[in-house]
Amino acid sequence: MRRERVLNTALLLGLLAIPLWAWIVDEPFTITLVTRAVILAIAGVGLNVALGLGGLVSLGHAAFFGLGGYAMGILAYHAQTYTPLIEMPFLIEGTKSMPVIWLVAIAVSALAALAIGALSLRTTGVYFIMITLAFGQMFYYFAISWPAYGGEDGLSIYVRNGVAGLNTMDPLTFFAICYALLLLVLFIVSRLAASPFGLMLGAARQNPARVEAVGQAPYRLYLTAFVISGAITGLAGALFADLNRFVSPVMLSWQTSGEIMVFVILGGVGRVFGPVAGAALFIALEHWLGGLSDYWHIYLGAILLGVVLFARGGIYGLIAGREVAHD
């Protein structure tokens, strides 16, 4: 437990120190790179609520990631073109306010997770995996065939959305916003994991029959975890689209779901901070190995294979020990 807390602190300080160093030496690209890792870490933490705490192997979480991105893109597009989002029976306009966009992205993703989860959780095992994948692909192909918002070409946002009093176009400022949100999400998930709900969810993952015998419904526990997971992933999608000032159907693809799952597996399934380490390692490998070869995914695959075979607790299991701790 003590070793894991030290590792958590070192990880967070490292993510903070690198952009500060990059700002001092005037390397904005490095700041953007770490910002990307932080945003993807939020997505990984979101998936880990379902996968790590609830044991729900979802291959459709890109749906929530992409919905968060499209929530940002659509609201910002209508704001920058001065066209109303909805005119009848009441007027709803677009917005460039990040906090409003975050709330909309969270709400849309949570509602989608509620609908998808309510149906998907009637199945188990490989059937659950396949039905979540199917839902994700449904959203992907819908986005491709939606010409109003770019279709296959995606949707560009010319100016990054704003927060009152802050220059979000400054790389360090935008990093600070994303980093603060990561800390907030980690705090919420760590408290959730240690709460009676989190403990009951863990029990349902290990032995659903016993949980049902004491009067709890595993289905409701799983569905609640799935909705929370989708909401957090949707927030990450909105931030990711704002970082790039672009949203496309790729955010909804099954490859994106696979990447988010890789973050969790690399860092350690069930570890609250595991996806943060996994996302940071993934971005580092993408940057360094991508400069060596266009086929850098081969090396990533070898590393992932080694983690699965020889370090099944991921980076955290390898360094901090096998016991899973949620704080």
C-alpha cells in the first residue's frame, strides 16, 4: 500500500513536472504531448470503473469517447457559425464555454451508457463484449453518414473553447485544466472504489450469487458502474476534441476502444492510477517508437504481450506488488 502511494505521487508529479520543464525551455509540443496523455488517462480511468471494479469487458467505450467529442464539436460549431442548434419549439444555441460543454458531454455519454448498459448487461461474457462492440460500431457508422457535421471528414473547430479568465489556446493553461480534471476524476473514483457501493460492486464481480443472496441486485450495481464509466469517458472525449480542435468518426471506432483498454491493461486492471501510467507509457512509446518505424505497433504488441504473460497486474502490479488497492 505504501509503495503504491509513493508510485501514485511520483506519477502525478512527473506528469506535472514535464510540462513545466517544457514551458521553461519553450517546447510547446511536449506540453501538448503530455496533455494528450492526461486526457487519455481520464478515458482509461473511466473504462477502469467498468472493467477493473465491475469486471465488465467493454469494447464499445469509444462510443462514449466519441459522443463526448461530438457534443463539443456540435456545440462549438453552432457557436462559431452563429446558427441555432434547435429552433423549434424552443431555441437552443451553441456555446464556446468549456464547463457547459463538459456537462453536456457527461450527460449525453451517461444517457447513452444507460441505454447501452440496460440492454448489454442482460448478457454476460463474450456476448456482452460483442454487443458493446456492436453498439460502438453503430455510432461509428452513423457519424460517417451524418453529412451535417462533416460525415467521414469530421468537423473542425477553428478556435479552442474557453473558460472565463483563462487563455485556453496557451498549451500550459490547457494542460493545467486537463490535469486538474484528471485529479478530480481520480479522487472521485478512488472514493467510489472505497465506498460501500464500490465494495459491493467488487463482491458482485467475484461472486454475483452471494451478492444477490444478501439482497443486492448485481444488475443495478453493474449498470450504475457502466453509466459512471461512460460519463467519465465522455468527458475525456470532449477534452480530446478540444485539444485537437477537431472531431471525427475515428473517435467512435473499435480501434479507439481497443486503445483505451490497452491503457488499463498496461497500467493495471483494478488500480485507480493504473490507466494513468498506462496512458503515459502508451503516448511515450507512440512518440519514441513512432520516430523509429511506421510499424511501431509491433513493438507495442510485444510489450503488451509481455505484460499479459509476465506482469498480469500491469506496471503497478510489477512495481507496487500484486495486492490491488483503491487509494
